[in-house]
Amino acid sequence: MLNHQIQGEGPKVLLIHGLFGDKANLNGLAKTLVQDYQVIQVDLRNHGESFWSNQMNYHLMAADVAQLLSHLKIKQLHVVGHSMGGKTAMALALTQPQLVQSLTVVDISPVRYEHKHTKVFDALCSLPIKQLDSRNQAIAHMQQQQIDIGTTQFLLKNLKKEQDGYRWRMNLDVIEQQYQQIADWPFSDETYSGPTLFIKGELSEYMLPQHQQQVVNHFPNAKAKVINGTGHWLHAEKPKIFHKLVGDFLTNCY
């Protein structure tokens, strides 16, 4: 069962994080929505405090979410996902559309991507985690590998200190091994006709004009919004605008 937390009352909204993240990544959105909704945040497999598995693909991750909803006796809810979480949200909508009241996809398209994280994997996998004496040593290593400080801080949230040293909270080895599955898009003819919103960061390269037809093929009722001056981390860069876009969309879904 996926690790999760639930807060608030009202119509239900599920928030799904991206690669290397955990359920806290969309905390800002959760704090905004919890005034009017019951908000469910999850750790996907091999992330956060959820179970580890040797396999990662979107059929499995969507099934994990569906199993959690069944356990919680939730028959339908709004789903919001960022990046890999957006792909998981889309996979859930395409495979079990009856569960998804509305779909919000944040800065990702239903397409296969080329490898975008080689530099990050190289930095993470070369970190001498068993020899670490402090988090500052890990930060210095990441900077030596030319990973910017914002990305470094995000990635090192996965570094957990225990009595005998540090360990990764995420299943780094399997995430790297299964990366092609994460970058892939295993769907072709499936459609979800419910209300759908795609939100793009203006400067991001994850949602491009050439992806538009694929979006329409899968999600014929999709709308799109662009947040100017933001990249892939638009929810952190311009949170007020992001929260308003999501909140307005959910309100209009009734």
C-alpha cells in the first residue's frame, strides 16, 4: 500500500509528486486546497516512505493508486500530478476513468522522452553515501558535479540520517534501472473524456507544440494554461498563480 496522508473535508483531491520527490512536494497546493477539499497526498513506489519494488512503469503505478483508493473506499476524485506524477495521473485516467472526476497534469506530456537526468543520476550515484559525515559534504559533492543548489536541495531531501550514517529514502538503484520505463509512455489508443487541464511552465521543455496532437488524442476535452516566466518547477516558482489555476479548475468541474 502506498504511504499517504489525508487532511481536510469535502470533495476529494489526490496529489501525486514527480521523480525523486515525495508527498510533501505539493504541500503548498495542499494547504490551499484543504480549506475546501479533502486532500490525499501519496508517495509513489520507490519514493518517500512507500514500498520498494524492482519494477516501475505507469501501468503499475496507476494500479498502486487505484489499490489505495479502493482501500480508502473512494469511488471517484480529482487527480493532480506533476511530472512523473502527471504521467501516473494520466495513466490512471486512461486505465480506470471511472475513478477520475477531473485530471490536472502539471508540466508533462503523454509522450516518450529522451533521457533528461543523466547528469543527476551520475551525481547521485557517485555520492559516497557510506562515508558521509554531514549533509554539507553531500551538498559540496553535488555542486562539484555541477548540480545547481535548488536541485541539490530538492534531491537531498531523500538523504536520511540514521544512527549508523546516511541512507537514501528513495530506491535510487531501481529508479535508475527503470528510468526508461519512467521516460516512456506505454499508451496508444486509450482516451479519457473527463475535464482535463494541462499547466505548462513557459520556459519548460517538457510540454512542446509537437505534443499537442498526442494530448488531444488521449484527452479530447483538455484545456491548457501557461504560467509565464517559469520552468518545470512552476508550482514552486509561482505558487500563487499555480494554486489559483488549479483551484479555479476544480471549482469549475462541478
